[in-house]
Amino acid sequence: MSFYKILGKNIKTRRKALGLTQQELADKLDMSLNFVGKIEVAFSKPSLDTLIQIADALDTTVSYLTKF
């Protein structure tokens, strides 16, 4: 499995564990729902800055989101 697919799966798992919808996460990040959805299915590749923002919004670390 590719790095970005694992990243997307980890983001989705963490988001769901917190009881957030994609829209709620997108609102917290001030990003579009479409972009968040694309990250979760590995269609879009977030920058490091974006990844840090996502980790902060999900109250976790970049390390956790990128673990294999």
C-alpha cells in the first residue's frame, strides 16, 4: 500500500474516532470538503504544512498519521 493511501486511511480512522464528519474536519481546517475527501482516498497529496494542520485538528501528531 502506498504512503498516501496509508496516510488517508489513518486520517479517516482518527477523524471517525473523534466522531467528526469530513465536513466538520474541513470546517476546522478552513479547507474544502472536496479536498479533505481527496486526501482520505489518496487522490490529493497534502503539503507538510497541511499535514501539520490536519494533525493539530485531529489532536494527534504527524508521526501517528504517517505510521505504517
